[in-house]
Amino acid sequence: MHPIFAQGERLALYLATWLILGVLLAAVLTTQGLGWGQAFAFLLPVLLVYAFVCLSAWYVCRAAPLMTGSLIRALATSLLASIVASGLLTGLTLLWVTVLGAMPAFAGAVGQYGAQRPFVFAAGMLLFLLAIAVHYAVLAFEAAQAAERRRLELEVLTRNAELLALRAQLDPHFLYNSLNSISAMTSIDPAGARRMCLLLGDFFRRTLDVGPRPWIPLADELALADGFLGVEQIRFGPRLRIQRDIDDSALPCLVPPLLLQPLVENAVTHGIAKSLDGGEIRLGVRRGNGRVSILIDSPRDSEDPPARPGVGLDNVRRRLEATFGGAAHLEVRAEANLFRVRVDLPWSVHD
């Protein structure tokens, strides 16, 4: 079915356009001796029928596409179709003139009507060629829209594939580090190792719950980070101290799951584990101006290199880029005795 019939508004606009064309053509006929009434009676009925004939240009354009077919074939097909359609218009005009000749009001104008056949044939060809040009433009626009939709769908599929790959990279990395921690405690603190196993099992149970979800509230993400820190506090004891400064209004914000865990793990591994006296990890969350900022500070040995290479920070940076594009940022800064990581996200509570 022709797409113009899909909506009544389109058909009404199309017929209104043909009515305007009929008025313009009638104005031309009045310069050749016909009155306005005679010109309208001669043109409008056949143009109404021809308007629907010109809809066949849609199928002509689809049969001879410009983008994927031969230009010469498209031009030849368009010219032939316009000649056939114009011939049909001329035949309809002759039939309508016969009908008008039987009416006393128009009997005197039959000779003038007959003299307009060349004009009608030429106008019919031009109108059909114009219809073909419009239909080619519509098809090109629809093809551009379809290509844009396919591009966006491909971007979404590519982004989802990248996120799945990053999640697959993150899970075994964390498991490897956690098992190393348990292994280190089995010989010096078996009871602590058992408690760590229980906490680790609870942590993994929670990660399995959030695994299939693309977004979770920041409150749940902070709970996962606390679960990890609970495991590590058994290992490090009083060497690991935690200070929290959380803005409760930011807790409903949706974030990708396991976004903070690599950052917290990085702070423990490179900040606490390398210091004999341990240190304090400060976790802060702030909301303002439609955004949420997450700040993680950890101690740093001034003799350490200015950057900390590893899987965790790179993973988070790539996940932020894949999820938010340029709307989210990860800032890493090494100061004299402090390593600071800042995540800046857009505020969102709708998945």
C-alpha cells in the first residue's frame, strides 16, 4: 500500500496540493479564451483522478531505484511512465469533454476544450515527472533515516558488547585478588580466613543479584563497596580505617554495577597494603547541579610513581566512556601523601 494512505492527514494535504495545481492550470487556460467556470469544469475532475494516477510514481521509483540501480534505466523508466500516464490523462480528458458536451452550459466550449489536448498532454508529463522527483526524494529521506537507525542500533550493540567484555574482565580479576588475600590469612589467622570466606560468599551473592542489571542505585553500589571493605578489614585489621562522608540525596542515582569496587580495591591494594602502619580510606559522595561526584582518597608513599597502572582504573574509565560517552569523567591525581580518584556522573534515576 502507498504510504500516503497510512494517514488521512497526508492524503488531505496531497489532494489540497493538487487543488492548488488545478487553480494554477485553470489560470493558464483563461489566457486562451476559456472562462474560469469553464476551465474549472474542464480541469478539476480529471486532475482529481490524475492525482491518484500519479501515486503510481511510488512504484516506478521503487522498481528503478536511483541509489542502487542504473541512472539511465531510472531516467528511461521515468520518461516512459510519464508518457503512459499523460496519455491516460489525455484519454480521460477526451472522455470528460464528451460528457461536458452533452451539457447545454458547456456545449459551446467543446471546440475550445479539444484545442487544449497538447497542453493537457504536456502538463500531464510534467506533473508525473514532478511526482517521480518527489517520490525519489521521499525514498532517499527514508533510506537516510533507516541508515541512521541501523547506525544507532549498531552503536548500542557495540557498547553492550564492550560493557559485557569489561564485566567479564572485572569479575575474575577481583576473585583472583580476593583468593590471594584468603590464602595469605589461612596460615596466620584461620578463624579470620573463615570469616573472610563467609563475607566473600555474601559479597559474591550480592554481585550475582546485580549482575544482570545494567543500572543499580548508588546506595546498592556503596553497599557492595562496604562488603568488599568488610572482607579487607578482616585481613588488615586496624591498619585499614574507613571514613565516609555520604550525601544521602545522591543515593537514588543510578550507576553501572561494580563501578566503585575496583576503585576501592585499588585504594586498598596500593595504599593500605604497601604501608606498614596502614592508613585511612576516605569515601565521599556529593550531589549538585544535576551531577553526582564520588571521591576516594587513600594514602600514598611519596616515593611511588605518580600513576598507578592496573586493570581497575582502566576498566572503570572504559566503562564510563562506553556507558556515558563524554558525560562522565574519571580523574586520577597523585599528591604528596595522597592518591585521589574522583568520578563525576550525570544525575539519573530512570533506567
